[in-house]
Amino acid sequence: MTNSAIMQGVYVNVPTVDWALFRELIRKFGWQAETREQMLDRFISARPTTPTLSEEEIMDEVRAVRYAN
């Protein structure tokens, strides 16, 4: 497998009938593939479970900027 630091991510639309052939090509070249749904699941699972700021803290910041003298 190649170094992920030199990988280029691309999004390719492949007809469903050609997906098996394309996956075989991906496997032979040692590339990685994931569907849009898999990318979304990966993004959601990587999100923090607790926010850094509470909603009240965010609103305090907004008010401080908006109503600053």
C-alpha cells in the first residue's frame, strides 16, 4: 500500500453494472474505495461526542460581538 500522505482523493460516479469491475481494478492496484454513505458514516463517527462550547457560550460570544460598543 502506498503512503497515505501522497494519496489523492477523488469522487467517481460509476454505473452500478460496472461497479464489480471497478472494485476489481481498485483491488488490483491496491487503491482504497468507499461509497458516499461510507464516507458519511466515517465523518459522523469521527465527530466529537461533546461540543467544545455550549450553546449558551456561543450565544454569549455572538452577543459580545454584535452589541459591542
